[in-house]
Amino acid sequence: VDSMFKQYEDALDAGDNAVKAALTAGICDALSVHVIVEEEIFYPAIRRGNRDTHDLVDEAAVEHQSLKDIIARLQSTTPDDPLFDAGVKVLAEYIKHHVKEEENELFPMVGKMDLNLEKLGARMQARKLELQEEFDESRMHVVKRRRAA
């Protein structure tokens, strides 16, 4: 999504609302998939770790709820909304913060846990692909309905 956020900045500078809308939809879908995979598979697997891991998972769950709220707001509006660009910017900042915490704090702890990380990663990847298909199908239904209207 980092690349999409950079493309969004270019579209913002160009004033291209159609590109901004398309990029935001892609960003929101990708982040939604990521959140679901972490909440369904990754966090339950590592929650059983030490107290520090448990606390970080709780913090991440709270951060995820904020991300979901921002995503829902962006999905319910258009780039014409005066707060749309600010919402995308806040989302990008939130993601950077979330990734930094995971990479610097959570992942080192997970690496020390007695987990089969290859098996966990394979489960997460399979679920990600499944969700991406669902999101793609859902988006296609929306496009078809708009064309029919």
C-alpha cells in the first residue's frame, strides 16, 4: 500500500479525483484484507506468547479498530468531500506507525516464540488470497450495478 499512497499524492497534486477514488478503494481493500488475516490467524497464534506479546496484540487490535473506522469513512464518501484527502493522509500515517511497531517490537518477540512460522505464513497467505478474491468479486458487483443504473 505504500506505493499506492505515493501514487495518491501524485493524483492529489494533479487534482485527479478519479485516480484518487480508485487508489483509495485499492488501499482500503488491501488494508481490510491485511487486518482480517492478522485478526483471524496471526494474532490468535501469537497471543498465547508471553505477557509483552499479549499486550502488543491488544494494542494492535485497538489500532485496527481505528483503521477500520477510517476505512469505513473513506468508503462512504468521495474525493469531493473536504475531509477525504485528510482521511487518506491520516490512514497513511496510521499504517506507518502500525508497521513500525510490528517490525520493531512484535516481530522480534514472535521470532523467539516456539511457532512454526512457515506453516503460519502459509495459512495467512492462503487466507489473504481467498479474501482478495472475495473483495475483487464484491468490487465487480458494485461496478456492474453502477453501470446498470
